[in-house]
Amino acid sequence: PTNVLAFSISKTEGEIFLNLKLARKQAPEFDRTYKNFVAFLFIHALIHLKGFEHGGRMESAERKIRKIFDI
């Protein structure tokens, strides 16, 4: 199972589905609290909705946003 899915609906809209049960289980594996990990997954999904794919550019964009919210 996956912990997060992001679906683009249009250029300005999308849907994000979080598997909270799995996120709770995985949070310690990533050395994060449950709340922090859910926020991390949400940011990850938002970046995907902006059109980014996994890689250096995506990680850089995530770091910038996580820094703003201390995640």
C-alpha cells in the first residue's frame, strides 16, 4: 500500500489521499512524529500536483516549503 496519492483534476485543482493508518505506522521509520510525517506527505503530494516528479528538483522544492513550516 502507498501512504499518499495525488491526482490532478485541472491546472488549479487536485485531490490528495493520505493513508493515515500507514502514515502512523511509518512515521517512526522516518524518525518523525505522526503529525510531522502527515504534514511531510501532504507537502510531497502538493509538489506532485505542481507537476514535479521524484528527483533533485522535487526534493529542493520540498525542502523550501518544509523549512517555512519547520517540517
